[in-house]
Amino acid sequence: MKTIQSFALKHTLIYCILAEILVLGGMMVAGTAVSVVVYVVLGWDVDYYVLMAGQEVFGALIALAAICLSGCSYIFKRRGIGFCRGLLVGGYFLFISVYTAVGLFVTYEGERVLKPWYLIVTFAVTMVLIGVTEEFLCRGVLAELLRRHYGATHGGIWRAVVVSGILFGLAHLTNLLSAKPMGVLVQCVSAAAMGMAFAAIYFRTGCIWVTVALHALVDFAALITGGLYRGTVDEVISEYTPVNLIAVVPYIVLLFVLLRKKKMDEIVERFAEEARQEIPRYSARPDLDWMR
């Protein structure tokens, strides 16, 4: 385990990419295997989101392993500024989630036949699991390790935010296997910008559970019609057009607001205080050269 931690510190970007490949690849293999067993072997007619939930559990476990093996398990106990205050920091996503959910619900033109209540609950649980998996990977592994690698300075935080956001966006290229290319490319660009905003919220709040909650809420709102009625994630993605890229603008604005100089000073000081309180864990770490 110490060897893996050392590798994660010395070859951070490689470790991050490998973790992303393992999580995404593992989910694809698990999803395919379960689908074959359920649909082909057993012949069951199982709801789309039931299978997706199982796939996300598998991905979350791999991401959790990547966090623990890299020595970052402390993030689960880190309270930061607190959960409720953290949600206020991410208030834009709270607003846009409600706005999106209401808008899609009102303008939905499909057949309005509600799924059974237990399938709607399954959809909601799946959205939470997506939030857990993607936040464990993209903030718990990528953003946290890149912050350690680049150092808790203004420049280091910015680099961690941008690189982790780009990796988050690239992860969505896997949707090319089942959705239209244009929709996937639009999603990748939007996801990269949103990933940067989420990374900024993560560093501002110091609490992984804040971004998990916000991420789950955003996904729930974006996919609400498929969850309540009929539809899949791939169908939603395929409908994206370049016009949807307008959503990137607020993400960029939010990013600069969240990481303005005054708030960046607070982030750097909080990480410095964390390092002073837990010297044993931080000893022999190259990312702390900025403190010496």
C-alpha cells in the first residue's frame, strides 16, 4: 500500500488517469456482464435504472479503493466549512437544479404515464450513486491528488481545478458507445466546465459530501423526465446540440467568483492549517515544499 501511495505522489497524473480508466472500464465490464445475465440468460425485463444502479455501485467501490490506496481516505472525515454552509457555496447548482427540473417537467412532450413508485425511487437512488461515484473519482481522487501534487498555492489550486475538470470531461467520451457523437462532444465540454466548478466548490468547502449532494441533485434534475416516465441517459445525451454549450458560460463565471483572491487565500490557509495539525501524515510529502 505504501508503494501505491508513493507512486500516486510521484506520478500523480498517471495515477489519476489509471484510476479513471479502472473506474470507467470496470463499470462498463460490470454493466455488460449484468445485462447479459439479466436479459439474455434469465430473460428478465428489468428497468434501465435498476441496472445502472448496480453499475454505479461497482464504480463507487473502485473509486473508493483508489482513494484509500492513494492515502486520501482522510477526505471522508474532513468537515471543512460544514455541509450546510457548503451547500450555500454551491447555491448556483441548487438554483439551476430546481429551475431545470421544473422546466423539463412542464415542457415534457412525451407520454405522461408515471412509472411505478418503486422505479421512481430506484431512479432517485441511482442519481445519488452517480454523484457518489463521480465525486469519489473526480474530486476524491483527481482533484485531491492533483492539489497535493501541484501544492496548496494559488497557482497549484488553479492547476488542480483545470486539469481535474478536463479529465472529468474526457471521462464522458465513453458515452460514444451508445449516444450520438455531437451530443457526447457537447456533453464533454459542458462536463469539463462543470467539473472545474465542482472542484472549486470542493476546495472552497473542504467537504466531499457537499459536491456529492450537489452532483446528485444536478443529475436528478437533468434526467427527471426519464426517471419519472420513460427514457434513458443515452437518449438525453443524444439530444444535446451546440446550443447547449451556453450553459458553460455560467460555470466559468462561477469558477472565477469561487476562486477570487480573497477566497483563494482562505483555501490556502485552511490547507496550511490542516498540514500543521497532521504533520505525521504530511511528512515527506513533496507537495508541502511551498510551506517551507
